Amino acid sequence: MNPFFKLLRVSLGHKVSFKNQISPDEWKRIYDTAKLHAVAGLLYVGIQRLPKELQPPTELMMEWFVLAKKIEQKNKLLNLRAAELTEKFRQDGFRSCILKGQGVARLYPNPYCRQSGDIDIWVEGGRKKVYRYLKEQIGQPLEMEFHHAQYPIFEDAEVEVHFIPANPQWPYSFWQVNRFTKSLEEEQFSHRVELPEGVGEIGVPTAAFDRIYSLAHIYKHFFSEGIGLRQIVDYYYILRQGFTEEERQETVKWLKRIRMYKFARAMMFVQHRVLGLEEQYLLCEPDAKEGNFLMQTIMQGGNFSRGRNGKKAGETKWGHLFRTMNDNKHLLFHYPRGVIGYPIYCLWHFVWRVSHGYK
């Protein structure tokens, strides 16, 4: 196992031995990889657990420390904004649930080490009702997609308001995910937790919902923006919440219905062999062949494909679509529905936006 993954395991709380010191050049590669995959804050936790003689050079250690502090400050800010947003929607008659982000960060032993992005909040009420409310609040049309809208309520935090939590790109999977969502919807809007330091309460998904939703979200990104290790670590902590055998079987039943069982087996291999997740937390039998392929694809890309097929400056939406389709060719024989579904969904979504007059 190379030093990067050893450090990742240490950061997750596993005992790993380093037989040799890591060279300054290797430490720089580890740091760059951590930033690419949005796990630099997490790996800094692991570095602090290493003996001083095994830690990075002083200059890099200071740079890493500064980045970790920025990640911590961003988490505290987003915790506050998530609580404020939840309360605002509650006062205006809407129940809500924070997806990913600060809801998942609370599962980490150190909730401030997860590199955060924006706030994704699922709001009850349906697309038309919620969009009308948002438009009235802002006083202008919003940037709209089928499952969410950009809501520029804060200057220091981006917000996406979701009408539905997930929208798989294969039609049958989309239907099944929405069946699953409807079956557990009431529980999601009723499940509330207290954020660190008493900043307030938010709604978060239940473990049963997150086991499906988060994997569906990762699966979608696999064919579009790409996935990084941050999302894989998020799923690690979601799984470590635990489940009974009956709950495991129910999750597997839905994974098969949604046509994600093959991907789930690949994910279990990555979770177990790469991150060290204990067998008791695995949903199904790992698939070594697909798991190695998944891990190779993840490491070639990075968070939102900054290293592979992320959208380039000045690139049109159509140019990005065709380049992504070309980049996805190697996935065709592994996950044909995902590869074929991506361009079909993009074309359908374009027609839907134009026909509804959304910008």
C-alpha cells in the first residue's frame, strides 16, 4: 500500500505502520492528491497522529495547517448557515432536510475536517410551490434544473434547494429512486439533529435513506462530473452507522431495483480493501474486478473530475457534453446504462428547461 492510502487509513482511525520515512517529494505528491480529492483536512488529522519524525517537512506542514484551519472555519460557517436556512424555511411553513455536506460531516469523529462545498437542502412541497416561494424571496428568476434551483440567499455560502433529492439519469432507475424516496419521505423531514457547538438544529437523512441516496448521488457523478475520495469517505461513515441484517437486505433489495447492485459491489470492495471498512458494515459481497476498475477511475479523476473531464474554462455546455461522452467510453462495458443514460438525460433536460422558460 502506498503512503497516501496508508495515511488515509490512519486518518480514518486504523493502525498502519510506516516502515520507511516519506521523502519531501513524496509528501508533496500526497498533499497534491489530497487537495485534488478534497480530503486534505481529513489527512491532516492523520498527520497529527504520526510520530514527529514521520511528519511532513516544516514548510509543507505549515501550509497544510493553514488549509486545515480554513476547512474548519468553512465548516463552522456552513453549520451556522445550514441552521439559519433550516429555521427560515420552518418559519415560512416548509420542512427541510440537509443532504450530504454538513449532515454527513457530523458523522466524522472530527466534524470540522471534512472539506465542505455548498449547502444542499431538500425542501418539502414540490417543484412549483417551492420555486414560486424562492422566486418571491429573491425577486427574480433563479438558475433552475429539474431537481434543484440555485438560491442566492447568502453572500458567503452557496445554496442549492432540492425539490427531489436525487435524479438518476436512467429512466427506470429514476422511477425506482422516486418510489424509494416516497416510501421514506416523512421520516427524512422528521429526523432532526443538533449541530456542533449548539449553533442550531437541521434535518438530516436517516441512515436507511442515506445508504441508497448517497450511493445514487455518487453513481450519477461517476458519469458526469466525476467522483473523488471525499465522497467515498462520506459513504464510509454513512455505512459505519451500522444496520441490522433485515435493514441490510432491504437496502440490497432497493439497490437491485435501482440497477445499482453491480456498482454497490464495486463500492464495497473500495470501502473494504482501500479504506479498511470492517466486514460487518458491508452491504454485499465485494467485487474485486469492478472494485479495482472503480478505484482506478476515481484516482485518474479526482473530486468533480478536476484531473480528468471537469468543465474547462470557456467550454460550452455542448462541448462539455461531447467531451464527457468521449471520456466515458471506457465505462461502456462496465456500466452501459450510466454511459447511455447521461447524454439522453442531458438532451431531455435541455428540452425541459427551454420548454418551461427557465434560464
